[in-house]
Amino acid sequence: MKDDLVISKVDEHNVQHLLHLIQELARFEHLPPPDLQARDRLERDVLRPDPPFSAFLAFLDSKPVGYITYYFTYSTFQGRPVLFLEDIFVLQAARRKGVGEALFRFCLEEAQLRGCARMEWAVLTWNERAIKFYERMGGKRLDWYLYRIERDDFGKLLAMKKN
């Protein structure tokens, strides 16, 4: 890791940097950013004594340039936790300077420390740079489909008659 690169846990002093970087990730992914209510929930949740996810910021030359968020799931086949990397993002100006690799390795170290069976993540199919990065870091693409049901659809689907 570069001497001028520091990875710090998100806390009440730097949480605004996390919220800004999440907005930048949304812009990069061509998605709507979190609205005010979502931002409030994110801030509240990450600062809880028992947060539902972990968040760390990368500072390069004392400037916030990237972040990671992750949480733990569980492998019933291996009887061990699984680190799920929810977000890894580095600002365009800080890419190719070792920040992404440092953040990724930070997660690998955490997975090893926690005795995880594996580390998993998802990547957008159009993000070729990220795919190449993950493969260079040892990631292997799986033959699984990712499914999603949005919150707004829960009630409608639950109200449907069973077949």
C-alpha cells in the first residue's frame, strides 16, 4: 500500500465523505443516487453501535477518493461466514494508483481474519475495467443469475393468490 494512502473506518467525523462517494458511484453506474431519506438511513445505520454493514474510506494525500462497504452472510455448506462486498468505488482521478487494490485486499484480510469460507461480490456486465480488475485479483466468474425483487413490489407479490 502506498504511504500516502490511508484506509479509515467510517465514523461521525467522515460519514459525509461516504455519502458523497456513494452519490459518485450512482452517477458512474447511471443510477439515481440515494434520496434524502435513504441518505439519512445510511448515515444512521453506519453509525449504529451494531451497524448492518461495515464501511471504510480510502484517503489519498488526505483526500477521500474511494470506499468499500461489506457485510456478512453465511455458507450453510461450509458452516462459515461469507464476506459480501457490496460496494467498492474509487473516483476516476484516483484510479490506477493502487487504491482499488488496497481496498480489495483490505476486504480479503477481513475475510481471512473472520474465518470466512469465501468473499463474494457482483459486477455490472458492462463494467469491463472492473471485471478485468477482479479477475486479475483472483476472482472467478460464477454460473449464477442474480435475481431481485424491489421493495415496492413486496406487497403486490404477497397479495397475489398462491398457484
